[in-house]
Amino acid sequence: MSKNVGGIDRIARIVVGLVLIVATLLGMLPVWGYIGVVPLLTGAIGWCPAYLPFGIKTCRSA
């Protein structure tokens, strides 16, 4: 499981995830807003399973 999410992509995922979760907690979104857990986790660990079939990699090679 090598990292395939990096840089701005990672920051954007974390921000979007947090915004969705907070908006749901504040009652601005219905329960589906907890889907924000997915981008939050993929941004936090730096790996996205949806990128694998397409060969997408937004992080720098080491």
C-alpha cells in the first residue's frame, strides 16, 4: 500500500472531509454528510483505493 495521494490533493481531501462532518454536526446537512469521513481518512493516510484502477498518483516519487 504505497502512497498515491500527496500535496494539495491531500490538503483538499482533509479540508473537504472536515467541512462535511462539521456541517453535519451543526445540522446544516443530513446524515449523508458523514461521508466526509472518506476523504478525511484518505487524505490522512495518503492512500486512495479509487486511484488504483486508473493509475493516478498525485504524490512525488521517492
